[in-house]
Amino acid sequence: MSHEQPEITDTVEDWAQARLVALAANAAEVASQFYLRAARERAERPRDEWGRLGVRVRPVRAQRAAPGAFAVEWFTRRWVNRTGSRSQTFTHYIRRGTGDRYPRAALAAAAQPWELEIADALEERFAAIRRAARSVSRLRTAFRQHAKLERTLAGEGGPDDDGAAANPNILV
């Protein structure tokens, strides 16, 4: 059995990473729909109604982040024109809170009404993507924990022993 464990672990890890890549690509597609719809709206509105809302799909680069982890984040942009130099853009990320989707009120505080309608509709899809990504991550973690348990059990008994005799708390 011990010779099969790394192969199974690699298979689960490969699947999890491939699934997260696919989910991130799906999220990027939804984000591009926001920008396409926003561009059409801006073309029909005066400049003061253009809005500042944006959405970004980006990899999570934290040291403890699992490979393939990504975030879907809404933000606002603010442009500052400096005399005699190029303008600067400042980005402010909107807090999502604890759920899978951004609260409508959080988006409404930063968006034009037309932006809010687009963002709110797309946020349903983003929430489903976030739930699926979290599920993949939980499955990956659970498998890693189980594989660690299997290795521990294999180390407690002899080479042909599954560890049950060495540990009376294990029900077989």
C-alpha cells in the first residue's frame, strides 16, 4: 500500500490544481463580461456617470496559500492628474466580508447604479466559483490529512501491518 500512496497523492494534487486553474479561468471570463458590459454603458453615458468599479481575478501569493489559489476582488479606481506629469491611479479594494459573495450594500457604496446592476448579477456567478474553489481546497486539505494519518498508521505497525494491532483505538 505504501508504494501507492504517493501516486494517489500526486493524482489528487494534480486534479486540485487543474480544477483551480479552470475555476480561475471561469472567473476571469466573468470578469471580462463585466468590462465588456461596462464599456457599452460608458459609451452611452456622460463622463461623470462612467463609474470607477472594477473586478480582478488574481493568484493568492501568500506564503501559506495552496498552489492554484486565487481571489476574485472588486475595487474602485481613482485617477489623480498631477500638473506637468502623468496621472496616477489609486486602487481601493472593497471588503467582501465573511460570505461567498460581496454584499450588495458594499458594492452600492462604490458603484454607479448601472455598475451595481451588472456587478450584482455577476457576483452570483463569482460566489458559485468561490464556493467551488473552497470545496476543492477543503478536499485537498482533507486528503492530505488522511494521507498523513495513513503514513502515521503505517509507521506504527510492522511492514505488513496496517497499524490496527498497534493502536487499540482504531476500529476496523
